[in-house]
Amino acid sequence: MKKQIFKTAIPLILLVTAVLMIGSSCGGENLCTETLWYRDADADGYGNPEMSVSNCDQPTGYIADNTDCDDTNSSVYPGAPELCDGLDNNCDGEIDNDPTNCDADTICVDGVCVAVDQVTFYRDNDGDGFGDPDNTMTGTGTPQEGWVLWAGDCDDTDPAVNVLAAEIPDNGIDDNCNGLIDNDDVRYIDADGDGYGSQEESAADGVFNKLDCDDTNAAVHPYQNEIPGNGIDDNCDGLIDE
């Protein structure tokens, strides 16, 4: 009888032990903690918050960070040095064109290093960002206080009057400096949202100027800096790359 028990019990114990060991081993291999990994397409060490995968192991081209505001440009990431390139390099929501990235005889204007002997500043007495076209000075660096890069102000004593102002009906003033007053003014479609309208009138919403020469490109409009060599009339003055 005892022999029969040993013959039956021992194999059974061995079988149960083997099953437990195998099961424990398999369970250990399958256990993992999945992590969200973010695509780092430009390999700058900062990931795209809108492109992620969940995986136990870190996939190639993915990282744990998700703070990159432009994963197509390796010079754009949180804490990056600001450059004179018209981009928000450090992802702080501001385009800070750093003049230190230009040569000694140039300044940074709208993302382009411009020779100082090509820069004219206009007096801006009312602080609306647009200067008196008849009151100018040649720049030798960044504009001095009270001077701006853009002209176009038809009343430099009133900050509410400038080329981007809305026309106010019945006030007897040409608010937007386009030569039309009050109810004679009309709105124009601004498809690219740069504040400058096309030649097409708008029935309701729109802007009070028709100064844009390319309403599909927000970087092209009057008072924009001309970018040499790009084949575009950036400032809508009829000249290309002047």
C-alpha cells in the first residue's frame, strides 16, 4: 500500500511543481510596465506630443519627452537659443529674433539679418507701431525708442489711427489711413489672417484695407521685410528681392 502511495504521490508532486515553475516563469516573462514614448523625428532630444506609442521598451526614434513644438526642425525645442530666423526656437510662444545671430554690420528684422545701411526708421510718436513717412532716420542698429521700421501712419498723434485700424463709422476720421472716411469704407477678405485684405470685398467680416498682394501667404504683405533671394515680393511694393 505504501509503495502504491509513493508511486502515485511522488509523480503527482513532481508534476504540480513543474507546472508551478513553468507558470511562474512564463508569467514573469510577460510582465512589463508600458510607457508612452513620443516621436523625436528631428532627433533634438524632445518629442512630439501629438505622436506617441505605448510600449514596454523604448522604440527607435521615440523618447519619453513630449515638449517639442516643432518636431521637424532640430533648432526648435524648449530652451533652444533664439535665432534670427523668424521661428519660435525655444517654444515659449514668442518669436524672439535674436540680433546676436547677425553679423556686426546687420540687424535682425522679421527673421532676416539686414545690413544697417539699408534700414530706414520712421518716427512713431503715438506708439501704434507705424511711423510718420515724412519723419525718417537711417538705422545703425536696432531702432531707438520712438522709432519703428514701418511707415504708413497718416496721423502720428493718434494711436487709434494707422493702416491696420478698423474704420469707425460716423467719426469723421480716416481711421485706417486708406483715404476713405466712415461709411464710405468697405471691408475686404483677409484669407491668410495677416491683417491685410485682398482686392475682394467682404459682405460682413473682413479688414478695412485691400493692401495684400498675396492673400494665401501670411508672410507676404505691406510693411514686411523683403527677403533677398526668395523670388517673392514680400512687401507688396511691386519689386522682387530688392
